[in-house]
Amino acid sequence: MSWSDAVLTTQARHKPRSCPVLQAYYRDLTRDGKDDLIVGIRMPEHRLAVRVYMVDRGKLTAIMGISDALAGVQLAGHRLVIDAACDHAGYAVRTDWAYDSHRHAMTPRRVDPIPPPSTGTPNGASATPHPAMSSGSAGTFLSAAS
């Protein structure tokens, strides 16, 4: 067996199921009038990485990077709303991310617990949806299942 045959055989055995990079999305998250690039990447063990880039002086600049057991990512105006798994008995966490021009980065603005579906809301709290979900949200566009 030649070297090239061995490489092709190895590649065939270890062929990835599909490309882990999900469809890119463009939205002006920085409020500078230019669309920013939002990319999701499927990671091992049901994890999802989200990367956000802006154009700054003609170059792509990373303004956000997160990798976790993300359930979904939603666009809501100039924000990203990310649902992620939590260590507490089936709860999840919803984080509302917005661009901070002083830090030149996306920063968490609000973090809300999401109770397990079977128990309802904790302590009788209102089941009012997160503001980003109820006002013109485009719905989940990135998820680990994508």
C-alpha cells in the first residue's frame, strides 16, 4: 500500500459526518450601521460554540466567543439571547448579550434562570417570557441540534 493510499484509507475511516460550521448570520449588533458576523460551530459532546465578529478598520475583530452546552441562540434586535444548560436540577440559563462600546465586546446584560418544564416557575413567579423573546425575535437560529 502506497503512502497516498494509506492517507485516503485513513481519511475515509475518519470522515466527519458533516461540516461543524453552521450557517453564518449577519446582524448589526454593534449599532455602527454595519452587519456583524455570527457563526455557530458544533462541538463534541453536544456543545455549541458561538463566535461574533465585527469589521474594525477593515479587519475582522472577535467581539464574542462562547462554547457551552447551548440549547439555542436567538437574535433579538441588537442582542443575542443564549439558552444554556445549568448544573442545577434541570434548570437552564438564558443570557441576554449586547455590545459594550467601552469594552469593545459583547457582554451579558441580563441572566435569567429557566425552570425545568415539568415544575413550572420557581416560587410561583410569573411565567412572563424574556423581553427579547416577545418583541420581534426571529426565533432560535442556532442550536446544538442544527
